[in-house]
Amino acid sequence: MIRDITLGQYYPGESWIHKLDPRTKIIGTFVFLVALFLVKDFWGFLVAVAGLALVIGISRVPLSFILKGLKPVFLIILFTFVINMFMTKGETLVGWGFLVITREGLYNAFFMGVRLVLLIIGSSLLTLTTKPIKLTDGIENLLGPLKKIGVPAHELAMMMTIALRFIPTLLEETDKIMKAQMARGADFESGNLLKRAKSLVPLLIPLFISAFRIAQDLAMAMEARCYNGGENRTRMNAMRYSRRDFLAAGAMIFFVVLIVMERNLI
């Protein structure tokens, strides 16, 4: 399951989505996530799913690879589904003492589960189609106006990108530690959920040590290259909006208009 996490990974490609300006993709992802919270019924989610499916198709990232990233968060999605199913008041369908399933609860649970799935897939597409360095530049550029009020835009962008970039590295390190401990007789697969969770505790100390070692190596490498933040920093490839970015912006506006119209008319 550790190896199934796709957030923070980059999937190499030459698709139309890969070639978009990183600022366009960041804004597009933000617009999509906000639009999901405006959706309130089946037809709205159908529009959202259709839009996301179109982007996935254009990006040429395999759907199986994207869906693989849902496995590690399946329990969170299931927990959210159950909470909404039992905690929403309305017309009772089935009851077991204080546990009551209502029609409204099933309705809310289903759409909340779908919303979470779309949120995760939409967020993953951003990192899957954008290189970490471009993501850093895009975030820094978008945060640029905040520099006037003292916000360290470059440092914030760098921290967010490093955090995303090292998710796959830490997962790979976790996998190595698990295999080393399994070779010494550790069991991470058998038993109930609580027992399996307890068996992961011995992983924490070596994982923390490894994380600090990686952070120290990164800091030393940055110092050796005289890194001094965003002050007077230049870029070999300047970011420029192209025709495809304006077309993508038009598609975003069309998507939002559809969501708003559907919400108000139906």
C-alpha cells in the first residue's frame, strides 16, 4: 500500500497538459477543487467527472496509475462515508438501536465519497503532470504580489515543493525499512487492523532518522551551491503564457459556468 501513493510523483510525458504553464495548472486545480464544493446533486458531479475524465485523457497518464493512488486513503473515504451515513437526520430506512441509516444520510454519504475521490484525483494530476522545479516557480510567481507585505513567497514555494518532492523518497525509504525488518522476521500483513497498525510503530524511529539524514544532505547540497533563496535569482527558462494556456483558461471559465448554471437551474 505504501508504494501505491502517487501524490508528489511526476509522470513523464509530452502531452498538452504537461506542456501547460505551471501557473495555469495550479489555478485550474484550485478552480476545480472550489467548484467541487459548489456541486450539490448528480448532474453537477456528472459535469465534474466528465471534465476530469477529459483532462486525464488529454494528459495520457494511465487511469490505473491514477486510481492506484486512492488505495492508501480508502479507509479515510470509507470512514467519511460511514460518518455521513449514520450522522445525517432524515427519513429512516434502517435502524439498529441508536444507529440509524436515513435516506438523506445515504445521499450525503455517496456524494461526499465521490467528492473526496475527485479531490484526490484532481490534486494528484497537478503533481503527475508538473515537474517539481516548475511547480516551485509557478507557486512563487503566484505568491509574488504578497512579497510587498513581507510574505516570503520563494521560501514558502520551496518548502511546499520540497515536501511534495520528498513524499516518494520517504515512501521508498519506508519500503526499504519494511523489507529489511521482514527479512528479520517482522510481520506487517497478518492480524486485525489494530495489530497491523501497532506493527508499524517500529518503523517510525528508523524512518525519522532517515528523514533527518535526507534533510541534512539536501541542506548541505544547497549550501555547497551557494543557494541564498529567491533574492536576485534568475531562471534559464522564463515562464510565458502561450496559446494553449489561454485555451485552458477558457475551458476553466466554461466549466465554472456549467457548474454554477447547474446549481442554480436544477
